[in-house]
Amino acid sequence: MINKMFIGDQYPPSSVPSTPIPIEENYHYQLNSKNKFHPAMFYSIRFQIKPFLAEYLYARYAGNIEEGILHLPPHSYLGRSLHELLCPRPYNAPARETGNVCLRLTSLHRGPSPSTYNYLTQANRRIFESRAQHLLHTELFERMLTDRHRRGISYIESIRCFLLKYQIDSISEEGLMKAFYRWRKGLSG
């Protein structure tokens, strides 16, 4: 196996893994406390969600994107949800997956290791997708109500501003307006 982690004449002790490296593993180098480079390894997971949710996530966490891989803050709602939903990769799962969102899996201080827990089942992908949609709706509906009652801005104009802010092109204003009215109808009972 070729050593991917060579920098200068230093070989970190963990540079020769005892198990095969998964395809989705990525290596980055960081300075440690003695100003020497050491590898900081992370895993990533790629899967398909609704296109407007992928656009929303990439725009909302734009400051946390590195080489096309989205890093959800570990203490955020979606970051915690992702770690909660991860399970061990089955043997028959494809080594390389496709999708419109690629998320970085980070190791938490407590909890399962991403080297083992790095797979989302179809059911867990749907749960993650519904939680991302819940986050989008919460932010949008709060903005719509605030704009309407404090600033006198119409609901449709609030939706337009929201779509422009997050550069979402794959859902219509009418679709979000219908979702808002369904949500409001559910509140009134």
C-alpha cells in the first residue's frame, strides 16, 4: 500500500493503517502543539436528498464547506441528528455512493467512532431529510411571520427573499406558500 501521508521526511506512527482504507476517507494535515504536521483524518458520507434541501444546506453552512464536503457543526441540530442516525456499514453496501449532498463525519468526544459508524440506511436518510426540511420550514416560517407582523412585508415577498438568500432554485414560491398554509392550518386545529 502506498503511504499517502508522507510530508517531508516525517512518517506519523498512524501512517500505516492495519485495515484497508475506505474510499470515502480523506486526509488533511494540521499542526500539532510541537509545530509538526500530523494527519487529521475524517470520513465523509454522500447520499441523495431533495434538491432544494441540498441547496439550502450548502448555502446555510457555506462557511463550513471544504473541497465540496459540508461539515455540519457537531453541536447543531442536524449535526447531532446525523451522529444519532449513523450505523455500521453493511458488508454489501457499495464502497462509493452517489448523491447531491456530501457530509463530513467528525469524531465526537463521546459516542460512536466514524471509522465504524459511517453509513445511513434508507430509513435513516429519510429521517435526516425530514429533519433538514423541518429546519428549513422553521427558519422560513419564523421569518415570514416576523416580516409580516413587524415590518408589514407580504408572505410571498418574504419567501422570495429567503430563496434569494439561500440561492434555492429547485422549489417554487407557491410550493413553500402551500407548506406555510398547511402548517398554519395545523396550528389552528
